Amino acid sequence: DSGVTQTPKHLITATGQRVTLRCSPRSGDLSVYWYQQSLDQGLQFLIQYYNGEERAKGNILERFSAQQFPDLHSELNLSSLELGDSALYFCASSVGTLSSYNEQFFGPGTRLTVL
Amino acid sequence: ILNVEQSPQSLHVQEGDSTNFTCSFPSSNFYALHWYRWETAKSPEALFVMTLNGDEKKKGRISATLNTKEGYSYLYIKGSQPEDSATYLCALAPPNTGNQFYFGTGTSLTVIP
């Protein structure tokens, strides 16, 4: 158990809908990262928050947004869902500094299925 | 976007065999390389952080080496066991990106009893 929690575990929804994925980082970690893993693709970095502020952006679609709250939990909002958004979404957290040496601790993921 | 490649894509070995696989990355602008182990239905778990050219890290039967000048890292598993079956991921963490990781697609290892 990494100490990172994600809810829900599974989510099934229809095209055009909007969903929110939630992540609670390990106690004391200030950085939260979101990744997407689609079929036959590696983990793709979406976005990073550090102590409430957006720090880095990767291949995140404009239909997706995220935020990190004062209690450091984070939410990833996916709107106008398309079939291609079906994927495993991971949240990870790391300690307070922004060093590339810091390992990231991954949550169990949310499996999103768009029908 | 940095290109991180892993080979082979998948590997089947007999219990007791030793094996190794490769992570290749752009040699310029290197800062850190992370290895992760990802078992089915679980979350990726960190194995090693490699930072210096020539680094060698070991954890039990698993070890890793790093060559930043030529842009590759090897992961070795000695005497593979069925519980080693997993996908092994490497991730490049370049400088000045706030610890953003660029993952390879992984090597899927199956150890046959």
C-alpha cells in the first residue's frame, strides 16, 4: 500500500458526460501528478500540482482540468467524454521538493470506461 | 516530449533463469532515471532511482546499471521466480520539469514455474 488513495476504482459512463476522479496523496506529500494509461500506451503524464498550484502540464486535453485543494487532495475533471478517453487514470504523489530524484508513489488507479 | 524506449516488449523465462532488459533514453539533458515494477491489478512500485553515470543499484535479486553517456539503463533479475512476473517500467525525469516523468511502455516479464 503506497498511501495514495484514489476514488472511485471503476467508473462507467456515456459519451458526452463529465466525471471527477479524486486523489488523496500520502501524508506530507505536496506534489500530486496525474497520468493516463490507454490501451497499448505507456503511462502518459497529464498534469502536476505542487502545494495547490499547477506546476507542469503534459499531454492534457482542453476538456480535462485538475485542481489541488488546501488539504492537498486533488481532483481530475474530464468533460465531454469520448470513447477514446477510456483508460486507467493514476494519481501519484511525492515529497515536498521538486527534485527529479524523488520517487513518485502511485495510487491504485481509476478505470474509466466510456460507452 | 522525450522518447523513452524499452526492450523487449515482453519476455517469457523459466523459473531460475536470469534475465535482463533495456531502457533507452536521450543521453543529453539527463537528470534521473527511475525503475518501477508493476504487477497486474496493483499500482506501480518504485525499485530504483539512478542518477550518476556508472550507477549500480541492487535490491535482492534485482539490480540495475546506468550509462548516461550512451543513454541506456539495464535491469537484471538473477534466478527469476514466478513472483517476479510483472511489467517493469523505466521513467526519465529530466531537469527543470518539476519531477515530471516520461515513462517507457514497459517490459512484461512472465516467469514460468
